[in-house]
Amino acid sequence: MKSPLKDKSYIFAVEIVRLIQDIQIQKREFVISKQLLRSGTSIGALIREGEFAQSNLDFINKFSISLKEANETKYWLELLKDTDYIDNDRYIYYDDLVNELISMLVVSIKTMKQKLNK
């Protein structure tokens, strides 16, 4: 099934992996970047899990956890920026991507909740 959210979350995960590779090679930072790698790639993994949810409530749960991971990803990106591991331009690029995912997740969750309430 083709899904813009699924596709964007996968592309974001690839971008995060590349960012982490660069930070670990160039800056020799491993602790924060591992946290970012975990949360940034979890977004798409949870969306994929939601595709085969056992129920609408399970779908909402998976997407809600994905939304939490996206918010956590924002935290790690901010921390990397504020500690000079990534510059402001790079931060803005990744922050824009994750904000788009957050918006799409919020809409998906709201839509499913409305579907449940009918």
C-alpha cells in the first residue's frame, strides 16, 4: 500500500542514519547520536507496525507512540544543535522534516479517532 506518511518516515529514517554516520565520524559523538538514531528511526517502524494493527485502537496506539518518538527526535536534534554538534542550517532541515511527520501523524490519529466515534 502506497502511503505518503510511510514513504516520508522511511526517507526521514535514511536521512537520520546519514546524519548519525556523519556526527560519529566527524565529531566523534556517540551518546546523543545513538538516542537520535533510535527515536528517529522508530517513527517509521511504528508507522509500519500500525499498517497491520489488530484494531483501530491498536492503530491509534502505534501512531501515538510514533508521534512521541517524533517529539523525542526533536529534543535530540535541539540538543545536538545547542551543543554545536550540528549547525543551525542542518538543524532547521531536520526539524522541518520531523515537523512534517508530526503534522501527518496528528492528522492520521485524529482521523482514526473520528472514525471510531461514528
